[in-house]
Amino acid sequence: MTNSSITASLIKNLRSRTGIGVLECKRALIEENGNIELAIDNLRKSGKLSAEKKNNKITNQGVIFSGIKNNIGIMLELNCETDFVSKDDLFINFGKNILSTALEKKIKDINEIKDIFEEKRTDLIFKVGENINIRRFCWIEGENICSYVHSFRIGVLVSGITSNKIILKNIAMHIAASKPEYLHPTNIPNTVWKREYKIQSELVKNLKKPLNVLKKIIDGRMNKFTNNISLISQNFIMDPTKTVGDILNKSNSRIISFIRFELGENISI
């Protein structure tokens, strides 16, 4: 079939079904003599080959998705290569589809999610021309759960015991901003504490002060260290004169657990 035999409506039809560019659609239709179904089959085969090549590309952009249904909260980090694709409706809708499916079917295993959506992921790679990675997926269960996402880049899930939903939302916003690593100082692993203590012990050696004074300095720094990384001990971002623990106690509330995702954290480039 010649170039002139490939009509604009044929190209438009193929493009609407595949999401690929006009020239690529036209080329595929010419190769298959205007047969849309054969063109799609070959484009899919070609796309999967392209997807395999793109699977090794670093994906440090994307979106954090989060939602709650029937006392289950789910959070997903979906990655791509560029900020441009992260704003594409195809990419956004793919993430929303994963989230809604996981909530509806109460899926808690990322490998199950990856298996279910592998074909759609591969198709999306072909359409947007970038690697797409379902990087992280987590769930949290409880009668009082709050989900908070800031600018699509930071996500928080919090489970607590409270009659005040606003408190839970404010705590979630605090976690997004203040990055606590542990719920309570007692949750800090001994290895983490010992490592920091060793560092502080080395740092004070040059101060040339009596041992009892050096010990007080180390103790003060260790207290600050544990407070900074423990949610309950952190100064509350909305009222720094109080700790998160003070806010919770005042409202008769308690945090059971929390999870925080930040887009692209710990991805090696």
C-alpha cells in the first residue's frame, strides 16, 4: 500500500488505540497494507523489545499515590525517567488504576501487583517512551487511618487511636515535613544508637575538657539525636513549643504506626 492510500482517519484510529506518534502510526500501517490489527500486533512486539531496552534506565521521577478503603490504607511509588512523563495523563491513570485495584482486591504484596500490571506497564513504556517502574508499595490497616500526599512527591500513611481526625491529619503533615525515622526513642535499634554514640565520642576528644563534662556533652547530643529521629519526641511543626507526644497526650490520642515515602529516595544515579 502506498503512502497516499493511508488515510488520516486510519492514522487517527491507530494513534487513539496505541498512543504513539503520527509518523510511527503511518509507517506501521504502510508495512501492514493498512491493516490496523496487524499494525497493532507488530507495534506491540516492537514496543516490548523497546521496553526491554528501557527497563535498565534509571527512574528517579514519578508520583506518590495513596488511598484508603475499608480500614486499609495503601501507598504506591510509581517512577518514570522525567518530570514531563510524571505529569502525563497516561502515567497518572496507570498509577490510579494500580491503587484502586489494590484497594478493591485488598492486595498487600508488591510482587502480586507487578504480575497483574506487567503487560500494562510494558504498553505504557512503549507509549511514553520511558522506563516505568512500580518501585514501592505498602499498606497499613486500622480503624483510624490518615493518608496525606504533598505535591505528589511525599506520601504518608498513619494509623492511630483517636477521636480527633484533624489531629491525625496534622500528624501526617508533620511526618511529611519532619521525616521521623522511628515512632518512639525506644524503637531506635541499638546498632543505630551505638554508631551515633561512637561518632559523638570521637567529636568531643578535641574539646580538652574534663571527662565528666565531656560525658554531659555527649549525653546532650545523644538526647538531641534520638529526639530528632523519633516522631513522639520531635517538636510539633505547627507548634514548636510542644512535642508531638504533647499534642497526642492532650487529645487522648496515640499513634500506632506510620509509613513515609519520598519520591526517588535512596535511588542510585
